[in-house]
Amino acid sequence: MTDSPFAPTASLRKTPHVCASSACDCGLTRRDMLRLSALAGAAVAAPFLSAGDAMAQGFKGDDQPVKIGYLPITDATPLLIAHARGLFDKEGLRAEAPRMFRSWAQIVEAFVAGQVNVIHLLTPATLWVRYGSKFPAKIAAWNHINGSALTVLPEISKLADLGGKTVAVPFWYSIHNVLLQDMLRAEGLTAVTRAASGAIGPKEVNLVVLAPAEMVSALAGKSIAGFIVAEPFNAAAEIAGVGKVLRFSGDVWKDHACCVTFLAERDIAEKPEWAQRVTTAIVKAQLWTRDNRLDAARTLSNAGERRYTPHPPQTLAKVLASTDYASYEASGVVRHKGWSQRRIDFQPYPFASYTEQLVRAVQGTKVEGDNAFLRTLDPKFVARDLVDDRFVRKAIESVGGPQVFGVSADYTRRETISV
């Protein structure tokens, strides 16, 4: 990424490529789906061992390197902190330098092709990978909770002002798309996907998919009126003075998971000890980050030794330390003060109640491409089938139990959504 989207420079005034649903490579288009389905089909053809059989036969997979794929967003924090602090090494694993990708389509393709084997992925996108493309992979843990926002042009004061305008989402299968459409419906607005030349009605909001790294520039150039995405791009727009936060995603769905740790089922089945060690390192990274937020911000920044992201320390600190969250509560941007949240927080357990509710939510959300598979999904089945919580439970217990993350002893919760 050569253009910096973090200061009001000439690069912010550039108008980037904004993609409509039917003709772009930024999200999962029909071309992407065909390509990924072919890759997934080849991968599925190979035989699998059950996790129990693998353990019985002595498979550990310690010699398999940890190959991380990530986008430069704070959702990737646990994976990157685990690498930076040598936590994979301490678990007896060998970790390669993490690979940064620009878009979700790129990271999914690399994962399916086996170029990376530990990724953070949008939770709704895991539905498409497992049930849409039929690539066998599972959620091993959550990466974080909250950590996203709807950011708009400074002149927009309320959600209704988005009528007749264009808003960017990072991926059709994203919690961002789900929550944005929920908010639009509550305001009497209709989400549409029109080509650039198409007219947008006053009660319509045109949705486009845009790579997160391009969103701040697009907002500055006013080719979009807003975007909903993971941090730190919302904070970057605020710091640059080109946008303001209209609503935090965690203020709509309390403590939701945006991104999760996603592992191939082959690795889980054939190398359960490897999967356990990977998950344990990630859980330990989350616990460390909760207590060392400013250090984490510097480690991940462009001032850090490894320059994991192009973001300045102050931008990441605004997100990870979230010292200004009280000001959003005072201004009314945050409506649910009693939820006692941070801008982003870290909690690794993948609640079944969340997965079930997410399936229902995605089924009621407009997504482009071949989405017929969504109609066949049973929420309770998906919660059992998509998620493998054995490793994260063991990892959480190894660091002191669920209470250290504020999780109930029985690993359950009630979902709270208030648009």
C-alpha cells in the first residue's frame, strides 16, 4: 500500500476504484466464487483422519509452520501479537513471517489454496467458505469483540441522511453488511446494489464493496458518503478530519465477533496438537493485549520493529486504548452506556448463541452472488458444525479460566441487539 490513508494529504484526495457488485474483484464476485469453488473441490478430494484417530496415531504436526494471513486491521491483533511476542515459538511451533493481504477475497483464496494456514476471517464469510464453497474449515476461536464502526462524511448528521447516497462495505459476507442493513431498515431505507450509472432513490442506499485500505481515500474524495468497516480505518478518518463515527457496531450488537480464527479441517483432524498450540498462543496473545494496549498499538504500527501494518501508533492507540470512548457516550454516538464497552476488546470464546443468531441475520441480509446455500442452513446445526471449541476451551482454562475474559463459567450468554 503506497498511498497513506492516515493524513489529509494528496493521497486522500484521490478517488480510488469503487466497485459495484457485478463487476469487481474486491468482494466475492461470481468469478471469485467459481475460482474458489474449484480450489475447494480439489482440497476436499483428499482423505481426512478424525481428530481422535490422529491423536491415536501420534500425529502432532509440530513441524508444520504457522503461516498467518491477515489484513492490516485491528481484528488481526491476536495473530500478530502472538507472532511478535514469540508465543507460537513458546508453544513449540515454528512461525513464518505473517503475510498481509489487501482484500478479503485475496485472503480467502490464499487460505483455500494452502498458501496460509492460520487466518482471521469475517464470521459471516466462514459460512460461505464452509457451506457455499464447501471447503472444510472451522472456527477455532474468536479474534476479538466489537472493533468496527459506521463512519460518514462530516456533513451527515443522522442515518436518514444516507438516503440517495453510496456506502461501502468491506465484503458482502461481513457483520458490517449485516448491521448496516439492519440500521437502514430501521430508518425506513432500502439497501440496493446499483452500477455507478444507476439512479439511487431518496429512500435507497447504494452498497458497494471496497477494500478496507481504500475506504478513507474514497470518503475523502466523496465518491462514497460513508463506510462501515473494522478499525483502525474509522479512527484514521477521524484523525484526518475527513469523516466522523455515526455508530459503533458494538453499540448495535453487544460484544459481537467480527473476525474469528479460521483453520482448515484437515489441519484440525490430522494435527490436533498443532491446532491446540496455535489456539493457545492466540488466546495468550489476547490476554496480554488486554493488559498492554498501548504496547500492542506500537508493536503493530509502522513504528514497530516488524511494521505489521502501515498505521501510525497514535491511530492504533485511539482504537486499542479507546481512551475517548466516554466522549462518544456523552455526545450520543453511543446509545447504550450501560453496555460498558471499549472501542475494541478481546475475548476468544465462540458462543453458540452468537453463531445461531448470525446465521439468521445473514439469511435476512442482501448479499450478492450465488447465495442459495443460505436458505438451507439450520442455525443450531451450524453452531455445532462450523465451530470447534475444544481447543479454545482448553486454552482458556490454561490461562485461568473463563472469568479472566469475563465469560460465564458455563460458556453461555444471551445475545443483545438494539438497532
